[in-house]
Amino acid sequence: MFTPLKLVAFSEEQPARLLAIYLIEQGIKAEYQYSANEYSHVVMLLESTDQNKAKQLAEEFVINPNNVKYQTAAWQSGETVKLMTKQYFSVGKTVADLKQAPFTSSILVICLVIYLLAMVGVSSPYSWLKIQPFTSLLETGQWWRVLGPALLHFSVLHIAFNLLWWWTLGKQIEKTFGLSSLLALFIFSAAASNVAQLLVSGSNFGGLSGVVYALVGCVWWLGWLKPSWGLSLPKPIIGFLLVWLIVGYLDFLPVHMANTAHTVGLICGCLFAWFLVTRAKNASIK
């Protein structure tokens, strides 16, 4: 008979509970226990056959306890465990995050600068980036305008919502697959969603939300197609974003939403997730 083995101990309860939940989700028999000492919050292993895998997963957790896959496991199990951060803001950590995700950071800064310029009366970037009908694009050759609307925002809530999701999901994709993959997803989803919205409603629109929905679709489907990669979104968040997409089509909000761009962006993200998984399979075969 196997005696329960102490796998890892923490000085706080939250990480111990989060790791225990994740191990259980991975099919490993584990449990959280409390003991009266300095590292009093313990994750116990209940089966000897799980030792090697459990040790590897525990080491991964200690290295990066804030990975979204651990919180996702908690959501799916019905728990509400969250890691508590001791420091709400750190200049050093923020700069490090910006350096680790340069493309994500660049788009964020560009959107902010364009919006702030407009706030002080400098609207020329809007006229340079606004999309034009295809007849005009053929005459002027200004094809950057196909991507331009993704960088334009019209209110504080608009830009805050989009940049929050862009930063949260974009940096995950960039860190996992590299700058080139996020750049490709940005160009693909921005071009497709902007052109689709142009054809449906004309040129008076803007916002990063088509790309944001592409990020949502990509991370969502990667969590389903390749859960071992550790990228996923909690089901309640996916549900909220899909409901928000439907609400846009009902057209009872005081603002008009670029619904076509949102839908096309979501489809682009799902397709890109399939592309990433297929590319990885082909690479492993070779």
C-alpha cells in the first residue's frame, strides 16, 4: 500500500490548492493538506505510479504559476482559486513584459498614441489609416488602409476593452509561438475583418476588436485542439464574449458595433489555431 507522499509545499494556500486541482484535472490522484509549519500548505500525492508525471507538472507550476491553464482547471472544476499578487505594480516587471512581447507592445503603444493625438486635436492619423473603397485603393495604391482601421478607436471604453484583451492574449501567443506568428495572425485577421466590414457597411468604422476576436478564437481552439500547449480561455469568458457578439447583432445598444468584423475575426482566429496545430504535426512527422 502506497503511503501518501508530500509532492511540494507552499507558504500560502492558494498555489497549493491551484496545483492540486490541476493535477486532479490531469488524472493524477492528489490532494491539498494543511500542516503546522512554515511551509504549511502541502500538495500530497496519493498514487506511486503518478510520481514522475506529478513531479514534472509540479516543477512547471513552480516556474510559471500564473499560466492560464491552471486557472482554467480551477474554473472547470467549479473552484474559485486565484493566486494573490503581493505587488500590484512593478516598473521592472512591466518593462520586462514589454520586452518579451515586442509586437504586442508595439501595437498597444501605436493605438494609444493615435488615440491620444486625436484627443488633443491631431486627427491626421485617422485620415491616413481610414479604409477606402476598393476603387479608391486601386487608384491610390494605399493598401495599408486595409489594416488601418484596427489601429483606430473612438472612445475610452472602446480602446480600453480592446487593448486589455490584446495585451492579455497577444503576449501569450507571441511568447509561445514567436513574433512572426502573432504578426501573421494580426495581418490575416485585420485585413479579412476590415474588408468584410467595408463590404457590409462602408468605410466608417474602426477598432482592434476584429483582431481581438481572432485572438479569442485562436486561444479558444488551441485549448480544444492542443491542450498540452497550455493556452486556453475559461468557459465563462468564452461564453461572455460570444454573447457579446450576439448582442451586437441585436442592435439595441447606443453604439453601432462592427459585427461583421467581429465574426470574421473570430473565424480567422479559429482557422489560425488549426494552422498552428497542423504545422506542428507536419513538423513532427518530418
